Amino acid sequence: MDLEDALSVFEYLRDTNAEPGDWRTITPPKLTAEGQAKLAALGGALADFDEASQPWIVLATLLLDKTRVAARIASSSSVSDQAQGIAIWQFMNFVRAQPKGQGLPIQRLSDRMRRLLRLRDDRDLRQLPAAALGIDAVRLMTIHGSKGLEFPAVHIAGVNKDSIPGALRSSKCPPPEGMIAGGRGSAEAIVREAHNEEQECLFYVAMSRAKTRLSFYGATSTSNGRARPLSPFLDRIGPVQRRTVTPTTVMPCAPDEALITVDFSGTPRFSSDAVALYESCSRRFLYTHLLQVGGRRRTSSFMQMHEAIREVYRALVVEGNAHTGDWQELLSQAFEARGLHEHGYVDDYREMAATMLQYFLTSRDGAYIEEPATLYIEIDGNEIEVTPDDVFVKAGSRHIRRVRTGHAPSRDIKDVGLLHSPWRLKLSSQMPSWNWFTWLTPKPKRSNSPIKN
């Protein structure tokens, strides 16, 4: 099913407030004949399952009984198809060993996958079946993942001074002086020596995987033309045959980089937050703002506390100059609405929230509060809009703020609304003043950094 048909299905389900599973019996009016056939085929394939079905049973039935996917891969001699078969085999083994727990099986599986990706604990999932060891293909792996394996030919890429030996990462908790038995010199020198030895061992592991042929690859210059030296380890393995190679193969476009044509009715308009999301993750932008099927995040109690703070300061902004000062009651209501009033650490959460809100109120002392107005700018026929979180006049200057909770990141803040030049020019023409990006922190240690127009 193409993207246009998928969007038609999503829009119809959203407009009709359909119940889960209703997509199997609907016929959206904008759906093409090909889309209807594919939607019916999908409904037939999933007809015997519901939300309580075990993922392994669903996948095994689809692969073996209801489709020819497994049969096609098993009978194919294509390396690409065989690689797909290996990936399916690995994933099916992972799905089959599903631990017990509360919640729907598919939700538990999704949570488990997220944890593995977050912790990078997926090494056991990379094991190959014995039947796949003879496939005439290149196996990509890390040096750590190659331990215990051997191959007729091994190609080691990125053999440069800045990659192997890798740079020493300073420890957040270095050992005290004199604590390391047998070490000579300062604790920093001992740690550095141990790091260098570990890098040498890692390089030896990489080389010793080869049975008959070993090739190294290293760039001699960076993208801006500066020299990039090779790894000093190469000079310690004896004479090697060196030659300069200029790559000529053009890699195909990655699926994530393929252009998707989107037709809009009227002038496309996106908020500054949406544009910022596109810059950081275009795929999430597609699902959230174009297809409007963004998944719901699992919110922790800590995240709910931040949501409660945002609800309160937004209510204070709406009150404007008529603010009564009863923000504590607003905070209590926000906590109760999210169930935080019964949390075991409610006192700690309440203290952090109160500190951030007091900081917000203190920054507005003696100010005349104005209602935030949405600003628009047109770029290449598209409109981008931004609504400041807070606007007030203080000491003769108008302050326009985006407000965030938590600790400010060390990296530059990506905010299309207040940091990009077109917006700063727009604000200069309408509100000549300073622009501020305010972070509400549990214990603010420094004042805001102004961005002058």
C-alpha cells in the first residue's frame, strides 16, 4: 500500500472515531482500488488474531501459513534473500523467548526491544545459524563481536590514528592516588597505560581473525582536505604492501533518504516545534505531523512532574496581570490529575516543582504581563508559526520567552522560533527588545543568557 492510501485510511479512522480493529471492515472513500485490495489482504492475514495474541504465534503463522515469505526465502539462492532469512531467524528466536509479565504481549515485546536498544545489550541476538556460516557474503561486525571467530579474509576499516588506538575517555570517578596496587606513577598515568595496552590487544584480536588474507583501510585526508595520519600500530607489524585507492563505487540512496512527494491543500503551515522535530528526526516528523499517527510515549512519574509544571506556568500566563498568587493550589490539582499525589516521592517531586515555578514567578516580578501572540513567517511558500510561552514588559524592555523545564543542555539549543535569523528579524520589526530562552531548573545556578536582536 502506498503512502497516499495509508494516509486515507488513517484520516478516515480518525474522522469517524473508529474502534480498534474497525480498519478490517471499512472502505475509505478516497482509497484506490489497489489500496482496497491490499487492505483486504492485510485484514485477511490478521483475521485470526487480536491484541492478546502472542507475537511469536502471529509471526510464525504469517511467515509459514498465510504467506509465501518463508518458502520464497528458503528456496532462493540470492544472498540478499538469505540475509533476510537470517534476520528473520534471529528475530524469531528473540520473540519466542518472551518473559512473562503484565500487559499485552505485543506491548511487553516492544518494551523489551526498547530496553535492549537503549542498553545496547543485543549481542546475543547476532548469533548465526550453522546453516548460514557458508553463505558467500561479507559479514560486518565489531572487533569485540569477532572474538573467537576466524575467516579466510578479513578487512579492517578506519585504521587511523584517531580511531585505533581510540582516545582515552576520562573517568568520572578516577581511582585515588596510590590505590592501584603495583602501578607506577600517577593514577592518570596508570589508567592511560592500561588503556593503551587494551587498544593493542584489541588490534591484535582484529588481525588474528584472518586465516590467509588481511587488509587494512584508512583515509589519508579529511573531507576538508586536511591530512589524516594512519594508525601507529601499522608500523609495528612489519612490512606491509601499501597502495592508494580512490573509491569509484557510488552507494545507492538509503531508504530513509528517499524523497516523498507530499501534496498540500492550501498553504502548508507548521509550528516552530514541528520544524525543529524535522531537523532532528525527519521520520518522526513524517509520522507525527504528516500521517498524524505518532505513537504514545511511556511517561514516567518524573516526566509527569514536568508536565504538571508546564500546566501550571501556562495557567499563570493565561491569568496575566490578574494572577492571584495561588499557584500552589494549581500545582496540587495538576499533581492529583496525574496521580502524583499518591506517589512515594511526592514530597521530593513537589519540592522540585515548587522551586522551578518560584523561579519562573521571580523572573516576572514587577513586570507587566502581555498575552503571547503567534507570529508567522513565509519561506518558499510555506508558513512557519511560533507562539512564545511568555511575553512581558519589564524595566522598559519587552521580553519574549520560550520556557523549558529541567536543566539546560550543554549543546546549543535548536529552537526555530527564537534562534534562527528570519525569526529574529521578524521579532525585531514587531517587538524591538531582547529575546530570552528560559530554563526552569530545580536549583538554578546562573541567570538566563540573552540573545540580542
